[in-house]
Amino acid sequence: MSDGWSVVESPFRVEHARAYEGLFTLGSGYLHVRGSLEEHLSDAPQDLSYTRLPANVTSEKFPATKAKWGTYVAGIFGRHPLLNSEMINLPWFLGIVPRVDGQRLDLEQCTVEDYRRELRMDTATLVRTLRWRTASNKTVDVCFERFVSAVRPYLCVQRMTLTPGEAMQVDVEVGIDANVRTNGYDHFIHVETGRAGGSALACFVHTDAHDQVGIVTQATAPRIVWKHKPDGRTATLRAELDLPQGKTWTLEKRTAVQTTRDLDPWDLVTCLTQVQPMSFEELHAEHAAVWRSRWAACDVIIEGDPDSQRAMRTALFHLLRAHVPGDSRVAIDAKGYSGDAYWGRFFWDTEMYLLPFYLYTDPPRARTLAEFRVQSLDGARANARRYGYDGARYPWESDSQGNECCPNWQYADHEIHVTADVVYGLSHFARATGADEYLRGPAAEVVVETARYWLQRVDRRPGDEGLSLLAVMGPDEYVPISSNNSYTNRLASFALALAAEVGEAGGASPSERTAFAEASQQLDILRAADGELVLQCEEFERLAEPRFDELWKDRSKPFASQVSQERLYRSKCLKQADVLMLMTLFPDEFTDQQVRRAWDYYLPYTTHDSSLSPGAHAIVAVRLGRMGDAWRFWVAGRALDLDVTHGGAAEGIHIANAAAVWQMAVQGFAGMRTAMQSDVLTLRPRLPEAWTRLAFPIVWKGCPAYVDANHKGVTVANRGPEPLAVTVYGRTHEIPAGGQQRWEVPA
């Protein structure tokens, strides 16, 4: 782990199994598989049916199972009777089960020594080694390897080697298992399994959304004769062999997955036939080469603090894995395709957390996230009509069609800031890539249609000079129905102003554009009487004190898990940054004194129950020079998925927090202003004491650059073909193509 490229599990503890399954998820963007054990655990059925009800996911308790399989293809949704559209957990194909002298490998029941499982993030490969002392007192060294190909995104490649310490009889079982559920529900209306000739198995599934999924797996090994074992929803091959002492025996398993939703449908048998001449090493080498190029574009180097380096690369690994290259029909779901707790849906995380990482490291990837909102505009229009409005209203929880899928009325009905967040994200894409024409091209219709919605959603109360947005929920989801939430007002004002500017390209009439501009000017940010404190909403100061000392007995668990929702909704308690989040987006609109007042007022009331909370707080803390607080929030954010003791990624990676880890380093400690805040690449590094170096690549309006900072100063290298203006510590230099410039920290 010292090199920062590995996450290691050692020893195995069953109570941490689910957390490592989420943390060790592998994927190609198209196909994702949780890091479940090939041989599985006993007494851990995956076909348990139960009724999951709409609830506050932050405080929800999930079934206490030892393991949770997860196979996901982006965009494959089904219809849940209570929870609406959700991403379907597909058949599990990783199964490889060895037995020695009749005993099955089981990490709970067998004697296992020297256990080590390692996620090698540089090559996106999962490797597990162990020594198994069998019931017959024989030893065998076992190694499992797997990767999901970055070159052939439909392909998963596995290998198992056995090296016996004594001669032994071994039998091996490989298979595909469709006995799975999604949130306790069965989305399969028809399943076919069987042998696909020779050493191949096939499973074909018809879902309740009329998608078809095909999985073919082929196992190859020397000196072996496979026997087919049909059993309903499972397909299994089993073979017996005698292994001599000390001679390594190798089994390979290659699996191809196809759905009727694919952009370029593949013939599954052809998929495997095409790679048959290639060795495991050759397939892995081409896969690793892609990952090397991905890392070169985004790797953040942190020296002096190995824990931070490892956490950073873990976050980047999952951001690289979860993005679906070249497919704008989907975005990245809230669990990064590593669990179905959030139903595989797309939130405001897309624009506010995920998009910036891709914008400044790999703009073509960012384009697919922007285009997702453009192509799902019809769903947003339908959502607006459902509420009785013209225009477009983007869903709080979106499926691939842009339909509102949130089963909880308070979020679905009132968390409307997502509609403005979408427009902010489209504008951010245009400014960061230098593609200003984008807002007058593909995105213009989105900007105009959402502005039409805002014109109908605002109210003018008797006696008020301006307009109001009533009955809204801001980023802080513990104040459910508020008036004039400052975050929502400012983002809606931004969206309306942009519609006035580019509306003609989106089909807006002159009178509409005038109305957009006027409405934008009449949505206020609320302030206290002293003019310094920005108010979250009209009601916040009149809510009850939260009584944290009395009611929040266990601070290691969310406040929401220890009190009723009714108490949350009547108390001064924040789930996450709200006013402070606003200040990270529009920093120049607030003085340091106003930011400090907001920090001092809201922080004591903030529970940080949301994984989105540490990132915004760390960035604000750096601005205020509160480096101790910034470090505290950095540590909280970096540990979120790596802390298996407290659950970690058991229900899936917190993918928005992964992006926030990058933001905390680049926008926080490196002080990089976004293209929404500056036309020139602007930096003001302020590194934590523990770090001796912070370095990273960046793409600024199409120009690649490299930032290398320490406690004495910062060097920026221009890796592009044109000069690049850069401002550091308030001093601007133009760096020629291929050149670099050094700035020393001012006294």
C-alpha cells in the first residue's frame, strides 16, 4: 500500500465483506461487478425477497446479509411496484468454486492462512491469494485474478491457480447464477440457462422493462472434462481432477455480457471467439495500457501523506471506472454502479460534483454528462406537465429517460433546485471547454424550457416587491418545505438570466426573454438584519433548537437514524452545506466576512449526515484560512469508502464524494477557481502541513497544463500548443507553449 496504488484486505473478516465488495467493484463503464468472492460464502442466499419501502436512505437499515452480489449494465432499468424505475441487479457470473477431498473453499468455515486481496488501481485488477489448509490437513495455495476489460467493455476475464502442497483430488465448479434480487424484488420475467457448447454456459434474461440480457461464460483448463449441471436459474459446469504435489494448475474463465440496449450489439459467442487466440497476459496488457493513459490524464500526486495518496487514487479509480464512455443516454448513478441502494438513478450530483472532475481532466467524458441532460429533455417536459407547468422540470431522481423516479414526495415535489443545477452544469461545460456556442446550440432548448418552468413556478405574494419560490427544499434536506431558500433562488436566477441571454437560439420570443431577465432580477438572496448573515430560508431562524447533546447519543451514526423525521423537519439541523454550498459556487458574490458569518452560524447546526457535506466545508474552510477544519473535513471525506469498520462502501461507492475528494484537493488546497469563476486559470495553493507536494494535470479551455505545488511555491507547465495565461497568488504570467513558470509563496 505504500506506493498509493493498492487497497488491501488482510485478513478476511466476514463483518467487512460487503464493504470490500463495494470498494473492490470493477467496471468498464458499460459493465460493472461488485467485488464478491468467487466461491461465495455459505448461508448467504442472494434471492431473498422483501419489500423495500420509500424512506430516508440516509437512515435506512438494509437487510443484514453477509454478502451482496452486484452485476450492473448502465441503463438496464426495471419497474419496482413501490420504488419506480430502478437499475436491475443482473445474473452473477463470477462463480468459481474449488473443493479438495470433498471440502468446499469457504472463508468462514475453512482454515485459511496468508490471506491477501488487493485492488491494483493502476491496472484495475483484483488479485486474491491465500493458503488453504483443508479438512484433510493438506495445503493448497490459491490465487484468484480478475479484470473487466477497458478495451472490450463487454468482457470480464478471470483466472484461478491452484498449487498443492501435497497430491490431492480437486473438483471445480464454475457457473452463472440468476437467483438474484434487486432491493428484494425479482425483475426477471423469463430466464433461460444452459450449456453453450463445450466448456461454455449461457444465461438469457428477459426483464420486466422488456430488455434482454445475454451472458455467456467459457472456462478453459488443462486435463479436464466438464459435466453440465442444469438447475433452474443456474447453469453450472463441474469437473474432477488429480493434482500432483507442487505443480500449479490454472483455470481461466471469460465472460461476455450483451443487452438489447447496446449501442453496437455483439454476438456473444463471437465475442469470446474473437479473444480466444489471446492469452490472459495479452488481454490484461491491452487493458492495462488503457488504464495507464487514463491515469496520465488525471492522477493527483500527494507526497508526505500515504493515506491521502491512497484515498485520492481510490476516488479517481472509481470515477474512471463508473463513467460510460461515449454513451450520453446515461450518466453516473449515485453509487457509481457498485450497489443498488440508490436504485441506479442520477441526481444533482451529476452537475455539482461529478462534472467538474471530468471537465478539467477529460472534457470528452464531461460532454456525455452534459448531453445526458439534453437527450433527457422530453422526460423533464413530461415531469413539468405532470405538475401542471409548461417548460421542463428535471427530476430529482432520474432514470435514463429523464423520468422522475423518486418515491418520496418531499424530495420529488420540492427539491426543485436540480432544474437550475442542470443549467448551471451546461453553462459550466461551455465555459470550461471554451465551447461558448454550445449554449446557443444543443443546450439552448434546455435553458429556455427550464426558464419557462421557473416563470410559472415563482409566486408574487401580496406586499412583496420581488418574486418568491415557495415550498422548496434546498440542498439541506432536513428543512423540507421552505420559502425562498437562498441556494435555490440564486441558481434559478442564474438559469433565468442565461435564458434571457441565449433564449433566441432556444426558440424564446423577445417578450419571453424580457420576462426571463426581469424574473432573474427579482429572486433575492435572503440576509439577516445586519446584512452580513445569508439566511438559508425564511423559516430557519424560527425552527426549534436540535438538542444534539440530548438526542444524538452516538455521533458515529447519522443524527437522522436516532430521531424521527418529524423532529428533523421542525429543528435547526442541516443534513449538509446549503448556504455554504452556494458560496462555493459564487465565491465572488460574498465577502470573507459574510462567508465567516455563515460558517460560524450554520456549522454548529450541521449533522454532516450526507456524504456530500465534507467537500463543500473543506473548500470553504481553506478560503477562510481554517486549515485545521479543512484537514478535518478532508480526512472525513477521504475515509468515507475506505473505512470498512463503519460500513464504508457496503451499499456502494459514494461516487459524488469521490469527486469531492478531487475537488477538495484541486479547488480547495490548490485553490483553483473554476471556469464559472474566472476566465483565466487561477490558483492559490495552500497545502496541509502533512503534505510536502501536491501535483496534478489540468485541462483549461482545451489547453493541457500541469500544476506542481509545495509549501514554497508552485510551478505550472503549459503542455499545450498555444500560450496560456495563468494567475497564481494574484500575479499573472503568460506561459508559452511547452514552457513553465514558477511562483513563490508571497511573504
